[in-house]
Amino acid sequence: MCLAVPGRVLDIEDRDGTRMATVDFGGVVKEVCLEYLPDLRVGEYAIVHVGFALQRLDEESAKQTLELFAELGMLQEEFGDAWEMAAAEAGAEPVEEVRNQ
């Protein structure tokens, strides 16, 4: 599943002529393109889909949505490691435990 997830902008920089941001999605930090929201600022929230900030969002709505996604396990589904999730579904040991043996 591919969700549009609210995130908070931590910092912004210009990378080779493209406005990029580091965005926090409830503890998961990813790089996001801001070209569709050129006036978005550090500290503001935006809805992000496939690496692009698409719409500004107020802080309260963003926090409520992130809490709901976390309760439903949707943040892990969206941002979790696909290999680890497949291993868990198959009943295999997590990768870190296998490495440490």
C-alpha cells in the first residue's frame, strides 16, 4: 500500500537546483522533494506521497493522522523494511538476530 503521510519539515536545502527537505514522519526521517510546495518552511507539516510534498497541513491534523496511522500499524507498513516484514510474515527470525548469532 502506498499512503500519503503527513510529516514535519526538519530542514531544507537546495540540491542541484531542486528544493529538498528532511522530513520527520512520526519518528521515521526521509528526504522529500518540495518542488510542489516552494514556500513550505522548516517546522511546517505537509502531506507527502512517493517522496513529494503535495499539500500543507496544520499541525493538529498532522499529529492526529500520525497517531492514527501508528495505532493501525500503517507507519510500519509504509516505512518499515520490506525484507524484515516478509521474514516476519514467513515466521523467520529478524535479520539482526540472525547476524548476532
